[in-house]
Amino acid sequence: MRTRIIVGTLLALAVGAVLIGDQWLAPVFPCLFACIAMLGLLSSRELVRLYPPIFRPNLQLTVLSVLLVLSANWYQPLAALLSLPVARSPWVPVLFAFVLAMLAAFLYELARYREPGAAVPRLALTLFTIAYIGLLPSFFAQLRWLHPDPARASLLMCLTIAVPKFGDVGAYFIGTFFGRTKMTPILSPKKTWEGATGGLLFSVAMAVGLGFIAPIFPRGLFEAVAFGVIVGIAGMLGDLAESLIKRDCQTKDASHTLPGFGGMLDVIDSVLFAAPVAYAWLHLA
């Protein structure tokens, strides 16, 4: 637990430094790009190595495809800076990058095909990895340009990370000391309903606290509580989704990169599901 607290605190400080410090590097935000690209590289490598060898996608192709999709989020600001054609929507370059990656995966399987049985599962896992590690984090990246004020956008990004991760903290501590009732005994035996309840309370507390610090929620306290509950639940589902992947691949941790946590996937799993929900909420607010 001590290692988990120390490593978690260092990670939180690093994320805060990137989001706050990058405000002065608008509109490209290179520190955020470097951080997301590194997370994409490490996470996609971890995920590919979890798959059974017979169905395992080509590592280099998959990692490059993930990085292509993540990089496409920066097309709009770079195009505006270099006087290049700007897409009507910031999602258009991301969609084209995903389609290009899908075509590349098909071409690769066409070139290597020798016998039936593995090509379709391998192709499916390639596209799943690109969507899971490339498309889902793109919702978080797009928050950077959701508001014209870089400081405001940084706050929205901090909110999107802090609510599900604070929920993780609450679920871990409440579950450790007060957990009795198993929530998913087969999928994730250590998770309890008491821990889940504590996690939601922590998520709501973080949303309400940030709402008091800055006017994030125009509808006041009720919206802050609702955001904390919904994004907190999304974060829990993201955690369970990664547990499903690990359980089905018969492994405990995605890797041993981070002491006390496991792999990079074990750190970002809740944010992967929380980011699209938070983006939709903040985009429509």
C-alpha cells in the first residue's frame, strides 16, 4: 500500500505538471502530445503481449497504428499553424487515421495469409487494440481544444482524470478496510460493493470540490453530483473491462512497469471509459 501511495502521488503530480505547464505552449501542446504518445506506445505493447501467441497481432503495425490515431488529434492545430486545409470537425482526421490503420491491418493479413484459423481473430484483435488504446484516449485529447481558454481546458482535463482516479482511490481504501460483499467474484474477486460505493462517493466529492474551485458546472451542485456519479460509474466499468481482458488472457497484471499498480493499462483503464462520457457531458454543457 505504501508503494502504491508513493507511486500514485508521483503520477498525479506529473499529470498536473503536464496539463498546467502545457498551457503556455498553446496551440500545439507538445508536452501533452509526448505524454499521450508514450502512454499509447506502452499500453498498446502491454495489450498485444497479453493476447495468445497464435492470435497475437503484429506488434510494430499495431503500435504504429495506435500512434497514428492519437497523432491525428493534433492535425487541426498544426494545420492552422502551418496554413494547411483544416477539417470541418476535429474528429475527421481521427476517423481517417483509424480507417487507414484498418486498411493497413487488412493488407498485412492478406500478405501473410498461409492457412485458415488465425487471420480473422488476429485482425479483430488488431482493430480492437487500435480502438481501445487509440480512439478512447482521443476523447481525452480533444478536451484540450474543447474550450478556447487553455486554463479552462486544463481544468476540464484534470476533472476528467481526477473523478475516476479518485474513485479508484476510494474503492481501494474502502474496499480494503470495509469490503465484505463480493461484487464480481469471478471477474475481479477483490472488488466489493462497499468499495464500489466508497469509490462513487469519492468521485462525487472530487467533482463537487472542483466545482466549488472553478465554475465548471453551470447548473451548480446538482450537475456536479450527477457528473461525479456518471463519470465515476464509467470509470468503474473501465476498470472491470480491463479486468475482463486480463482474466480472459489469464494474467493478473498487464505488466510490472509501475510498482504497486502493475502495468500502464492498470493505471489508465478507468480513464479510458470515463473520457468519452466526460467529453460528451462537457461538450454538450
